[in-house]
Amino acid sequence: MSRSAHPAGPRHADVLPEGHYTGPPTDLNALDSKVWAQTVTRTTDGVVSVGGIDVKKLAEEFGTPAYFIDEADFRARARAWRTAFGEDADVFYAGKAFLSRAVVRWLHEEGLNLDVCSGGELTTALSAGMPADRIAFHGNNKSTEEITEAISRGVGRIVLDSFQEIVRVAHIAESLGKRQRVQIRVTVGVEAHTHEFIATAHEDQKFGIGLADGQAAEAVRRALALNGLELIGIHSHIGSQIFDMAGFEVAARRVVKLLAEIRDEHGVELPEIDLGGGLGIAYTSEDDPSEPHEIAKALNEIVTRECEAAKLRTPRISVEPGRAIVGPTAFTLYEVGTIKPLDGLRTYVSVDGGMSDNIRTALYDAEYSVALVSRVSEAEPMLVRVVGKHCESGDIVVRDAFLPADLAPGDLIAVPATGAYCRSMASNYNHALRPPVVAVHDGEARVIVRRETEEDLLRLDVG
């Protein structure tokens, strides 16, 4: 059954494909720890709490929809990645997943580096005190202004994505009297088992310089010849929301082969390789992500084995977890507005947000969990589709899930694992106001990104 048979998006009345669900969960009130942030629990009266504050109080103070991030969980996950890879590797948090000045400060305090891919992300990072030498700058089409700012501020590395960028960065660095540390991003020809739009290492896409056709070797030759550049390594990224390490093994093998060719041709052993990020998280109970220490062990073994075979010194490894750190630490809280049962299909549950605060379901067919969080219920489960308030039939937050049959307008429901890419990709579609991000920690809650207001919209509209 196709979910995208019409250009406008998935047909909103499609029935569930056979075998999609084996049945409703045995306990609708249970909260799977794989999916929810670490401090999320149900209190004795059945209301869900995070960081010691129940969601009713949070909704009353901050309104809905709103993103609530468990600060203790974020810090613990950041620490777990830093500890897993140790002092002989670098962990760069991928800022595109979610970035704010509070998050930058958390990262700095927990010893992580930061990967940015725009001038705005760079400005946010620097304004919050992240040392420039711990920042990497990505992107397939960096502007001259962005490159100039990055080099002027002393960013630790720029990842080169094209032949034009090799010359552009070298020229700007020389004009500023600097020698910029760079990596070259290569496309290694690995098709990660993920959605087409988030697979990034096969040949037919916009990122990187091709490995199979010799272009990557030529890019290395050019970079080594330019005085404005200090080539420190090769960068590879094979996609996002990946659970299978096999793709990383193939990518590492091909990157190490390129390092050996560079040594043989130019007499240079590059000291670093960056294997990117893209490790998956649990959006539903069916997902089974690896722990950071398991990932670190696997990647280190892969690179060490391939380097020993090629008689190369093992380079310093970098990784770029973004979703894997922030994704599980947050949930989006909604208030139920209308409920529409459709005989023989499902019940449509409309909430006060939608695709303006979570575009991933419409964009990627992403799957999410959902739970009634303002009370417990012993009612029978009903199959629901949680939808938003926007003028689109594709405005779907959770495509298919189970909620109690006594769900009513005014109830609070929450969608977990929305820390990554939801606020980052949020929009003002239908002139919706983007929700706030609220950090909760040890019984205290504070806004780290405030809710937009109508005044904000009008301030940009010059008439």
C-alpha cells in the first residue's frame, strides 16, 4: 500500500497495512523508558511528571503546545557519549537537531564539541560561550560571509563539500592571513537503511565529493597544494536514524582505503577521520537503539582493524551525535480539542499544534508514540490518528496509535522523543506561533526558547 500516492501527501483515509500492529499495548498507562526521558514518571494520582513537576502544572504555567526538555537526561546522554569515546576521540554535538544558548552551555559544561551548519548556528554557539576551536562548520553551500566569519572567529575545522569550496575557503583564509584546518567530506557510496531524504552517502545526492570516481582523491590533491588550508582528515556521513552498524563498517573501510592512497601518493598520513552521526533513537517501543558505549566499541574496532590491515596509524575518530543526545530528552505536550470517530477506520484526535511544531511525520512518514498524560484511564483502547489544526489533510502528528476510548476534549496528551528536529524545523504555517522550549530540572522549570507572539509575526511584516 502506498502512503504517498498523491502529490499533496499521504491519503488521509488509508487503512492500516496488514500486520502493522499486532494489537494494542497491554497497558495504555505504561510509559516505556526506551521512548520517554529519564525523569518522566506517573505520579500517585496518575498525572505524568518530568523533572519532578506534573504536566498539568506545566501546561497551566507555559501553555500548550510546548516542548519540555529533561535537562538531567540531556546532560546524562551527553556525558555518556563523551565517556564512551574517551579522550582519544572527539564528540561533536550536531546542532541542527536542536540548538539554543542553554543547550550550548550544557554541551560546553559536559565537555562536548559542537557541529554547526549555518551562520545563525555559529552565532548562537559563540554567543553562548562555546570556544571557537571546539566548533566544526558544515554545509554544502556556505556563503562567503559565513566562511569569512568562521575563519575570523577561529573555528576548529571547516568541512569542505565541493571543489569550489576548497578554493573559496583557501582564498578567504589567505586573505585573512590564516591557515584554516579543514576536512573533506566524501560520499562513500553506502546506502544507509533509512528514509530516502535522510540517506546522505549514496552517489545521487547533494552532499560531499564522490569517492568511487576519483573526485575525492583529486580534492585531496588540491587541498594539500593550497597554502590557506591545513588538511587534517576525511569526513563521512551515511545518513540518519540508523540502527545497523554494517553501513559504518563499509564506510570506514572505504575511508581508510582513501587514507592509504593519500599516504602512498603524497607521503602524508592524515590524523583524523569523522564518521558522522545518524545513530537512531527509539520513537516507538519497536525501536531498539544501541547504547553509546556499544557504538564507540564497534566504531573503534572497525577503524583499528582497517588501519592495521592498511598499515596505517589509527587516526583520531570524531562522531556527531545530535538526535541521539537530544531526541529522547523531550516531549511535546498538547491539549485535545476535537475527537471524530470514523466507523471501521479509526478515531481522529485533533490537538492544538500540528505540522507547524512537528513536520517529520508529514515529511518522512516518521512514527511516534503518544500517551494520555493528565490522568490514568481504565477504558478500552481505541485506534487513533493524532492530527493538528492546520489546513492540510497531511497535518498528522502520530499516524496510528492507541489511546483510551474515554479520551475527551481538554485532556493533555504528550508525544515523546521530540527533542530532535521538531523545534528546529518548526514553522509559522497558517501563521501559527512556534511553541516554547521549557527546560525542567529538579523541580524547577524555565523557558529557554520563548513562545512566539503575534507581535513577533507582525514585527517581521513590514507592510
